[in-house]
Amino acid sequence: MTSLDFNFAEPIASYDDSTDSNMNTSPQDIGSIQKSDFVVLNGRPLKVVEVTHSKPGKHGHSKVHMVGIDIFTGRRYEDVRPAGHMIQVPNVGKKDYLFVNIDNDGYVTLLNEDTCNIRSDMKLDKDSDMTRRLLDKFKEDNGVIIGFILAIPLYLESRGAEWQEQGTFNFVVYPFSLKLAWAPIIDAVYISSFGRRKTWLIPIQFLLGMILLILSFYLTTLVEQLKIKTLTCIFFFVYFLLASQDICVDGWALTLLTNYNLQWASTCQTVGQTIGHFVGFTILMTFESANFTNRFIRRPFLLSEKPYGLFTIDQFIRFWAVAFLLISFCIAVFKKERQENNHLNLRQTYLSIFKLFQKKCILQLALLFLLSPIGYAATYAMTNLVLKKYGVPRETLGLLGIPLIFVKILIPFCITQTNRPLTWYNRSYLPRLFMCILIAIYIYFTPYILSQWYYYPILICLFMLNESLIYLMLVSRVGFYARISDPCIGGTYITLLSMLGNLGASLTSSVVLYIAGWIKPDKLAYPLLVGICFSLGCLWLIVQYRTMFRLQTLPIEEWHILSTTVTSDHINEETPETCVKEEERQSMVDDVMRDQHVK
């Protein structure tokens, strides 16, 4: 369990240093007060941030100068008192709460998991600061390797890989869809003397670095010889390690940011993943290209042209392998992890997942989101590969992703708060199906209009419109997850639901790629499969339309394992400091968004 310390923007309780409140305080000699102790000054409970002792005067007593911060309001107080006198010390305790939600004004909703009571009278300080470099670096490294793996199918296509072979390689993405299966183990099993997160993170990082370093000497040969099964096994294991690393870093983020603003954790994750994906896919595709490098770098600087880019794919992966090893060494040696008290029960976590699947509404929702990707599976899995077949250079495909970054940032702000998120999902589904048809028609004529000046501007516009619909659906789906999730099992609920959507996308993509290999001539595979998926998507929408609205109108308690309504009347208000558990739910919502962006 990781505690999150925070300051309250407004007082939530009054405190009276009087004889009637002895049960809240106890006397203590002023001379024994040290920094970080708690005292009562001017009738307020304070945390001492500075204490100095003067030399004894003529009466034999030294003076104690104390500076304290009000633990409720954050105000600063100072006082000077004789060392031999007594001072009242508040009885400060701590409670563990599960973070459930935060509103726009900063007020948080917390759940006591022992009593299932809720309190929502606390407000976070929005003006605190934090250090973000470590999290950014972890996420950037993770994103670089993921972006690099997503580029591999384009290299395989350049060597003549068939659609079935692309379908086989598509299995490498499955670990990110299934990481909930082993996430509780990583959270619950660790060596306390080494650190809860470092127990897993350091070995994973070292193993990743060594695998990538060894792979850098053989990757080109494996790609040129189309060793699809070997590449799939290697990168499946790499993806498994990356998913495990993601679990570790997400959990450690809350500890690293304990004394700061937790909302920056998702910012670190998003920024790191976006930069990493840009470096691992766009930068690799662009500067590894001999054509791009000769045209835009070597010629303008009067350098001799070369048959290769600024670097090879082997050199690229070797560089990041060394970076993984160096960062792992620095973290293992120089970064100390604070001790945590683990309250996770591995058996109860897995039992709660089993109980969820016994609920009819969960089974219906699972079927709904497992099948929904069938409508756009061909566009999702085949578009870039078809463009490459039609002559669009790899470096251009990498550059096409740059405008889409702005769409991914702006679209989530379009749906800020709504009580019916699945309504937006329904409204976006059919337009997305029609966008798939438009993209397929435009790409079908690519061989005839590729050299025209208007080709890429129109293609970018189509991609941006499609990406807008993708993110509208994603934000709606995750918003629904957040609304119905059971706070008693926190982020596990949201991660479980998100796994269904990700798994559906992975399964349908694999099926589409395998079917594409059976269609002859090859030129008809893409438009034909897009048309088939469009028809299946329309059928899915007709069948599931009423079910989706019915699920949306179900009472929230129907989605919970224990249908218990609680209030804040039974909350004990005697503890000035409050902690929140590591399974902080809003952070998991951000993780779902980020994982979908990765895929």
C-alpha cells in the first residue's frame, strides 16, 4: 500500500487547544520537539518544519523557536517558548482510503475498504509541484520499443511477407491485452528489502536490455529471411516484459509522487508514451530511410549520398538496448524506494474477477466490446500495410502520424462530463464505419493518384477525421468504465473492462489478416474485407443498439460485486492526515487511455 500525502485547500475540522480536548492532545516538553513532529500552536494543529534552540539565558532556560504548517489549511505559524515548558501535542493518526474520484473543484471521494463508507469532504491543493523526469524517462523508453515493434510489419512487407505472416506477427501485441492476468502478482509478491517495484522493474529492465542488445546483431537477417515465427516469439516476450514494466512503473509513480501532485502521473505517462512512440516509429521510419536522408539532409549540406540512412535499424535498437541497461543500473544503485505496507490479497483479487464474470450485465458488456471492433478491423490492421504495397514510402507513413498527435490530445476535451457516455459511443460508431469505406475507396485509387499534389493532404484529412471518431469512442468507453466501476476493487475493475476491448481489437485484427491471404487477386483483399467488416459492423450495431442503451440505464449498484449504498455519516473525523491506496482508480482510467494509444 502506498500512501499519498496532500494538503487540504480548506479546513475540514476545527481544533480547540483547551482542557476539554485532552483526549485529542497530550503534553510534551518543548525541548524535545523535533522537526516533523506535530504540535498545537495558537489553537491549531501544526507540523513542525523548522526548530532552533537558543543558548540558555540568565534563568537557565534556552528558547525554542518553532515554525509549523497547519495540517488543515497549510498556513504558516511561528512561536518562541522556553525549553522547559510543556506544549500540547495532537494525537495524529492515519487511515487508509481507496481513491474513487475527484471533481473539477478538487474535492475527492474516498472509500474506507474496511467499512465501505465514503467521504467526499476533502479538497486537494492544485498548486503543488513535483519532479517528473524519472517517470518521463521510463515511459519514453517503453514507448520507443513499442513504436519500434509497430514498425516491424512495414519492414516485413518490404521483404514480401504474406497477409497470413502478418497475422502471425500480430500476436505479439496480445500481452498488453492480457496483463491483468499477472498484474496482481507483480503488486503482491516482492522482496521488501530491495523494494516493492524494484523487485520486478530492475530485472525486467536488464532482461529487456540484454534481449534487445543480442537481437540487434540478428534482426536484419531475421527480417530479410522472413523468420516470422522466430520474430513473433521474440517480440511476444518483449511485449510481455514491456507490459510487466508498465505495471511496475504505474504503481511506482504513486510512490514517487507521494508528496506532490498525483495528477501529474498521467501527464508523465502520456508525454513519455507519445515521445517514445514518435521516436520509435516516426524517427525510425524517417531517418533510417536512405531516400529521405539523401534528399533532405545529405544533399542540402553537400554531403555524398549513401545507400543507407543516418542509422540502420540494428544500430537504432542497439542504442536503446544500451539505454535500457544504463537506466536500469542507475535506478538499481542510486534510487531508493520507500517502504510500503502491502494490503493486497492475491486470492481476493482473483476471486473478485471471477465474481464479476458471474454477473449477467458484465457478460453482456464483455460480448458487446469484444465484437464491436469487427466493424473496423480491416481498416485498423491493414491500412498502413496496403499503403506500403501501393508505393507509399516507409518514411512518409511515419510522418503521416504527426498531425494525428494533435487530434489525440484535443478530442478527450470534447467529452468532459456526461451521464450517458455510451450514447456518444453509438453516435460515433456508424460514422466511423463510413469513414472506413471512404478511406478504402481513396486508398484503392492510390496507384493512380499517388504522384498528384493533392493526394497526401486529402489522405491526412481522412486520417484525422477517422482518428477523431476513434478517440470519441475511446473516451466514451473509458468514461462508462469509470462510471460503473466498483470502488471496492478499484482499478482492477477498469483494467478488466478495458482488457475486453483491447482483446477484441487484437483478435479481429488477427482474423482479418489471415483471411486476407486467402483472397485473390491480392489487390481486392483490402476493399473487400473493409466492405465485409462494414456489413458486420452494421449488423452488430442493429443487434446491440438496444442492449447498449439498456446497460447504460442500469443502476450503478447492479455493476458492483456488493450492492451496498454507503454515506459519509459513519466516517471518523479524528484523523487529520489521510492516505489513499495504490490502486487509485483515476490513474487506472488514464492507463486505459494510454494502453489503447499504444495499440
